[in-house]
Amino acid sequence: MRSLLQLTLDFFAADPSPPAPPGPAASSPAPDKTVAPEPHYSHPQANRKTVLAGVHVAYAFRRARRRTIGFSVGADGLAVSAPSWVPLREVESAVQEKADWIVRKLKETRQRQVQLESARIVWRDGAQLSLLGQPLTVRLDPGHHYARGEQLQGEPGHQCLILGLAQQAAPEQIRDAAQAWLMQRARSHFEERLQHFAPRLGVQWRRLALSSASTRWGSAAADGSIRLHWRLIHFSPQVIDYVVVHELSHLRVMDHSPRFWETVGAVVPDYPQLRAQLQQQSLAQW
């Protein structure tokens, strides 16, 4: 019954925008009817709109079983959730209180999306990738046979990845062939760095698995299993070393306590800078 009542109140709730001033007298000429500007940021499931710090925002609002009003800013935009007993005017007030933070996050998220789109790889002859922090150009050569020569040619900074594919190969074929080679290279490089750092940390790793997780660069289990995202191979050797040491350190300290960071810092003293690089860098869209 309460949910039905709240739904009714939400339906008939007044728009949070301030009321318009009184209209002109009947004898005054009718004002121009202009179309209200579209929201600058609009969630795909938007069902409410407001103005935050001068920016039009349409956001997705829902009732949820929670104690407080929650805010989430992601690629889709702003989402707000609130307990069933909180009136809409209080929700709008809370949104306004966080206006600066919300707008800042929306702008940062949009800028990041633009950067990712501009860095999207076009899978063709001449496609640009990165390998260990250095540029890598994809070249298609149907006459190239792996047994006859190395796929990686040139000096760091001017290297080419030779794929034995026709010039008319489909983008998906080129992408899959490049990914297979990069994953093989990633496994070889990661294993070498694990072998290098494990003795220095006094730990023993037992198995390496390549990951494609969307939110984590790596993980470690108490049984000595290590998982590393294969696309770390795009980053500089120093950044990769930080991630390798980070996961190996978890075999000694399975949390992120001060003792854990002391363990990491004993092997990679500049880990704060490398960690910041990893957080700031974005991978090209595949």
C-alpha cells in the first residue's frame, strides 16, 4: 500500500524547477514561444530533469531499499536512488547540494569517453597499437610465414607487427590475429617479470592466468595463482613491473594495509607515481 501511495505522490509531484514568474497582462503582446534547451547530460533511462550549476541534467531516478539517497555517475550519466519514504523535494534538494560534484564527474566522464572514442583502433594495414609503451604498427603481408621470420620487426619506437593476412582481410580477422600475438607476448613478458621479482619478495607464485576483466588489472590468490590483464602489455615496462610486484606482494599481505604498501615500496620505491600513471592512462578501444 505504501509503495502505491509513493508511486502516486511521485506521479503528481511538482517539477523541481522554480515556478515561472506571473505572466504579462492580457493587453500585453504574447511572448515568443521558445523551445527549452535539451539537457546537456541525459541518462538513457532519464525520468527526471533539473539544472545543476547552470547545466541541464536529465537523470534516472528510482526507489530502492536503502537508508540514504545514493548517487552514481557513469558513462550513461547520473542515476539517483532513494528510499521509498523520502519525498521528491528532499531528493531534489540532495541533488542540488551535490551539484558541483555531479557536474564535475559528468564532465570528466564525457571527456574520458571522447578520448576513448578518438583512440579507437581502426583494424587495417597500418593500424597503430602500443607495445611496452612504444608505438607498434600492424602490417599485413599474405606472403609472410611465421616459420620464415619473426613477426615483430624493427627497433623499439619503429616496430611493426607482421600478420600473414591479405590486404582485404576483415577487421575482425586482423584484430583477432593481433590479439593472439599480443597475448602470447604478454604471457612471456609477465612470466619473466614474475620470476624476477618473486625471489626479491620471498614468495613463490604457482600459476599465471591472463585476464580480460573490465575493472581489475590483476589479482592474487593464497594458493599462489596470479591473474594479470593481458592488455598491460601496452604499457611501459615500469608500469607492468608495478602491477606484477603489487600482485606478488599480496602473497605476503592479502590486504591493502600499510604493511602491504611497505612491501610494494621496498621493491618499487616509486610505486605511487607508477600507480598514478596506470590510473590516468586509458587503453584504445578494440
